[in-house]
Amino acid sequence: MKDDTPLAGDALIKEVCRRIRVARSYWDAHNNSACRRERDRALQLYNTLTKEQKEKIPQVLRVWLRYRSEKYFGADRTPPGGHTKRKKKRNR
């Protein structure tokens, strides 16, 4: 049975780290949809942390989260499932 109490303190920091690591493993496996889902969950939890708590997250994880968030999953990127292959029409 799952405990539904919200995470706080060190447990919250540990969960954020775990989610970032899971997202990184999905990224390395080229599983983009799962990576996006875990990154969103990690980012949601990360944004609830105070500045002092964020500093407790290892820098390599913080950098990965920000880099992937901005470069590959930012608002200016094509959403998943948005593109289809189109055949070029030839003018005759």
C-alpha cells in the first residue's frame, strides 16, 4: 500500500534526484516519451524546492535537468507526435 503523505525535506530531495536519474536513463535508452514524462515529474518536484534544497541536488543532475528542459523540451520545440512524413509533390 502506498503512503500518500507529501514528501518533504531530505525525502523530497532524494525523490527529485531519483526522478532525474530515471529520466537520464530513459534519455540514454532513446525512450523520449518516457524521458519527457519523468523529466516533467522531476521538474514539478524540483520547482517546489527552496533555494537551499536545490543546492543539495548534485550539480550534474541540476545541469542535466536544465539543459534537457531548455534545449530539447522547451516551448519552442515541436511537441511529441506532431510531425508526419510528407511526400513532396512533383510539378509536372
